[in-house]
Amino acid sequence: MSTWRKRIRFSRWAAAGALLLAAASVGRSVASGSPTVPRPEDVAAGARTLSGEGDEKLFVPPGAYVGGQGVVEPADREIEVAAAVAGRIAKVEVREGQRVARGDVIVELDSAVEAAMVEIAKAEVARDEAELTKARNGQRAEDRRAVEAEAQAARARADQSKGIEERLRKAAQGGGATGDDVDRAAKQAAQDLATANAAEARRNAAFAGSRYEDLAAAQARLQASKARLSEAEARLEQRLVRAPIDGEVLSVKVRAGEQYQPGSDGLVILGDTSKLRVRIDVDERDVAAVQTGADVIVRVASHPGVDFTGKVAEIGRRMGRKNVRADDPVERNDTKILEVVCDLEKSGGLYVGQRVVGFVARAGD
């Protein structure tokens, strides 16, 4: 069979297949009916009666309320505690659910180098304190007695040399001594006198103590060493991450042995759970109907039939984007909201971060 005949036969089979697919598509369209007319199964689904369990849209209390999605939060907003410096995490001192007090160590970074620097700085302070004490007190009593004895001995030698000079001068007048003997005696007397004067000067300095300049220099060295000790202690303290508030550990985000870098996620999340609040997103269309002190009803899917009541404590001052979404296909996500914070009278069974539906009583109703 020639090549062109094969091509014609293949084209016919392809055309027949395409016609069959088109016919099947048309048949399905005819069988499904009009796209604008609901099918019987759709009508049945729309007419069904729901129990309300788990359907947040049905949690609407009787009366005039402004509703909105909300989230449970601590008495104050959560705190993501971070460290001021980088380092290897040596120890995590807390666990989730544990209560801590302000100032408690929650995470410890490796601090071997910083601890050594503190010890060095302490030694320098001790050295400079001893130098200052020495400068203030002068020499010891034993040293003072030694320089006193040296001065007395030098003075005695000087007096002796002076006496020898005087006797030789008298002897020279009678021919009993030469001029050279007198000159040598005079020079020795002058030398011994200078030595005595120097010894007495050293004695006076020993008893007078250090000069003002020496004391000032010693004090400055001590102040500098104390400042270095304070710096070393501050660097060591930075390795200890402490709780900034009294509260509960909501999440521990690190483990011992991990490397921490400032600017990354925090180490631990804390919150004051002694009292829980609810932050509700109120649609921009309803903000005029909300006022401080209004009654609030909070309902949550995990507690069907239970009302958590409270009061509006704070009303935001700036419109923003939605914080909580209901995952409803028809929900409008492009609207602005105003945050309304509500204090709950009782919050047992609620958890921080849990989604709720809040209803705020309309003002004037």
C-alpha cells in the first residue's frame, strides 16, 4: 500500500474519534440540564436542617449584637522573649505550661569565655585595691625603721668626717698635717654630708607617704579595673535570658545545643494567663455600634451551648486588616476591621490562640 493511502486512512480514523468525543460531551451537557436551574440533589442539600454543632454561623444569640471572629489571648499580648547576643544554647530552664516569675532564668547561653573574663577582672580589681592601699599608707613600719636607722648612721658618718677635717686643719697650722691631708678630709666630709642629707630625705618621704599624684594615679587605675569588671559581669549576664514578666510559658521554640542568632525567632513565648481576653475583629460597617463597657458573649466550637460573657475593655484606634479568618468560602476578606478587646468573666477551658466568635451588644439597644 502506498504511503499517501496510509495517510488518508489514518486521517479518517482520527476524524471519527473526534466526532465521538464531541457527541459524548454534548450528551453529558444535555443530561445535566440547565446550569442556571438547581438540580434536585442541590435543592435537597439547601433545604436540610443543621443541628448547629460546629457551625459558627449558627452561634448567634438573640438580641442586637455586632458579631466578629476573634482569638483568645493572655491578659496582655504574648511576649516572644529573645536574647541580646548570639551563642550556643547551653540549657533550657523551662517547659511549656510552667509558670515563671519576673527575673527567672528561662534560657542559658554558653558562657565559659564570659565567666573567665569576670574572674580576670576581679583579680585586676584586687591588685589595684592593694596598690591604692599601699599608696595611701606609705611604707611599712619595718621599712620606716630601716630608713630611719640609715639616716642616723649617715648623719653620724658625716659628723665624724667633719670632726676629722677640723682636727687636721688645726694640726696643719702647727705642721702636724700636710695640705693634702686636709683636702682629702674636707672632700670626705662633704661626701658624707651629702650621703646623710640623701638618707634623711628618704626617711622624710617614707614618713610623709605617697604624693598626691601617686594617689590619684592609683585611684584612677582602680576605677578603670572596676569598670572592666562591671563590663565583664554585664556580658556574662547577657548570656542568661530572664523572664520579663510573671506568666506562663506558652511555647519553647529552641533546644539545648542549637545555635541562636539575634533577629531570628524568639526563644520562648510567655503570656500572663491569670486572666484571658478575646480580641475581636469588628467589621468597618459596625464600628459605630461598639462602645467601651458593652456586654460581650463569646462562643467557641469546642464548647457548644456554652456562653463566655464579658465586657469590652479596649477599642482600637486604627482600622486594619483581618486578624482571624473563618475559612468560609463566602467570607469577605477585603474589608477593614477594628480590633475590640474584651475581658472575660470566666475563661476556663479556653486556650491562648484559640479561635472564637464574639458578639458585642450594640450601643443604644
